[in-house]
Amino acid sequence: MKQHIVLRVIAKLLIPAIMLYALYVQFHGDYGPGGGFQAGVIFAAAYILYALIYGVETASKVISPTVLQVLIACGVLLYAGVGVAALFLGGNFLDYNTLSHDPVHGQHLGILLIELGVGITVAAALMSIFSIFANRKGP
């Protein structure tokens, strides 16, 4: 791959800002627009930008496909675990009121954990899809 110094410098400036914005969208989602899905897509976009600028092989060294598979599973387990925890605490599946001593705190904690699980799953799934397509051999 030809060295594009301007693209690499701009990417070094943009990628941390994109990741920081993804975290903002993730944790501000229960107060306004945004949430786990949007944050996952933004975070995956930062990874894809890194892979496009520095190469897919380099990006695979940063986050291996095995780690991405584990992250997908962990995100789904976090989502389901919140629902199962609500069941064990005497509520319905995904009934956040039972997660804390105060129903308002339980609602806040529940939606925060659910959105975190969604964000992790979406980001890891999109990064995996990109890696699979980028590594495939043509006809």
C-alpha cells in the first residue's frame, strides 16, 4: 500500500475523536437521541477508517477476529443477563424496576446496561463483517 502521509495524520487526529463521540452517544442515549446501536456503528466506523488507512492486517492485529467474536457474545449475554437478573429479582424479563432499591434508579441502570450490550454487539458485529469481506479472496 502506498504511504499517504496526509491521510495517516488526519486519521490519527480523527479516530480518537470518533471513538470519544461514540462513547458520548453510548452513555447519553438514555437522555437524548442516540444509544447503543448508533454508538456501535460510530465505533465500528472508526475501526473501518483505521483499517482503510493502515491496512486490514494491521487492524486485525489491533483487534483480532477471535476477540470480536467474544465481544459479540459478551454483548448479547449482557443484554440477556439484565433480563434474567430481573427475573431472579422477582420481576418480568427486562423489568428494570427490580434492579435497584428505587424503581427510577432501576430503570436508569437497566437501560444503561441494555444499551451497553447493544453497543458492544453492534460494534463487534460490524467490525467482524468488515474484516470478513476485506480478507476474502476474489475469483
